[in-house]
Amino acid sequence: MVVERVRAGLPYIGASAGSIVTGPSIEPVSPMDDPAEAPDLTDRTGLGLGLVDTVIIPHADGALPPYPPELIAQVRQTYGTDYPLTFLDDDQALLVENAPSGLISSP
């Protein structure tokens, strides 16, 4: 229902995990999560709303302790050749409108 409403014009704003789920898959962010939180979730490849054609990697500046730069580098190295990835720092957003998408930063 969310996908249908967004494609009909409803704005979608997502932060952190809310931005991740807009892409085609959540697999590339699996190193950023604790598998104990969802032990029955074994396949993340098809999960995602498919609203954008890239996997959003939030917190890419490594400023938050749970997501250090080494972890972000691991995501890039492990998944960067298999998935289209967009790395967002904590002061950035991916703006998608009727034109090509683009990164915007806070002032």
C-alpha cells in the first residue's frame, strides 16, 4: 500500500532504516544490524520497497558510534560491486522528485 500511495504522489520521508527500505534490497546494510534482533530473517535480498533504484547507506560519515568508518568501508567493499549504493552522511538526504534524484546537504 505504501508503494502505491507514494507512486500516486504521496510524499515519503524516511530517515535511517526508513531510507534504507526505499531501495530494491536491504541486504547491503546487513553488517549494520544485529542478526539477533530478527533471527528468522535469513534472506534480505528481495526486501525493499523499490521506490528508488539504489540502496541507501545512511550514517556513511561514520559519526555515530554504532556505524564507524570501518563498518561503512566494509559495506562498500562487500556490496559495492553487486548493488547500486548511495552513501548518505547524517547531514544529507536523497531528494527524488519528477527529475533525476540528487543529494542535498543541510545548510
